[in-house]
Amino acid sequence: MAQLAKNGNCSLQSKLGVLVFDEMKIKEGLVWSAETNELLGFTDINSSKDGKEENIASNILQFFFKSLFSNFNYPCAYIAVRNITSFQISSAFWEGVSLLHTFGFNIILSICDGASENRKFITTNAATLPGNPKEKHYCINPYTNGPLYFISDPPHLIKK
């Protein structure tokens, strides 16, 4: 991603952006190669070596960077999950923000749907805001010391 941004001559403004994340259902047993970024096929769920059912992922949690001031965007990470928790989302989110910051990107906004784990992730992170516990929509980005706002995407807000 950093090389793509460098080759695309991204300005500082182009590196200011949004980290969007969403969990998507996948067919269980999907086998994907992180090395080649290719779909290899499917596992046989009934073929585990010790007769125990394996904990096979049923969802993918995707993180996607979108610049606020240019057309630059990039799918940052895909994480195979089964039953994700707000703690796991938080861990992956902040690791992503840290890595993006290392590459010169500044995250000031995060967008997700209104799933219960995502709402808990937002309220847990907003609760860390010193001085004003009434604020529920942002926290301080520890890598920039600036605000990082949280938004639930509008179609999901309407459903709630």
C-alpha cells in the first residue's frame, strides 16, 4: 500500500482518510493463500485428522482505507473470523491504524455498520476519551493525538 501510494505520488492530503471495516459472510471452508492472494478452493470439513470439527472461518473482516481528498483507496486487510468480538475488532483496528501511520497515512474517521460488536467497539473506544465522557462518537488517535471519529453507515442507522 505504501509503495502504491508512493508510485501514485500521493500528497499529504491524499494520505488523510477513513478506515472502513465490515464483516462479510463467506462459504465455510474457503481456502485462500495470503502469499499469492488467490482462492485455492475449499476444505472438506469432515476430513480433520483427529476426528474433531475444526474451527473454520465463516466470515471475513475487511479493512479498507479511503482517502478524503483524492481517489486513492486500498483494501488493507482481510481477517478470517468465526465469532468476532468487539475486543478482537479493536485489536485489529488499532493495529491497522498503527501500520497505516507508519506508512504516513493519518486516519481521522472510521465507518462501520451497526452490528452489536461494532457498536460496542465504538462505545468502548469513545469511553477512553479523557475529560468529557458524554462524547460517544470519537476518541483520540494515539498516533496523531488528534480526534478519530466513528460513524455508523446511514443504511444501518435507518434500520436501528
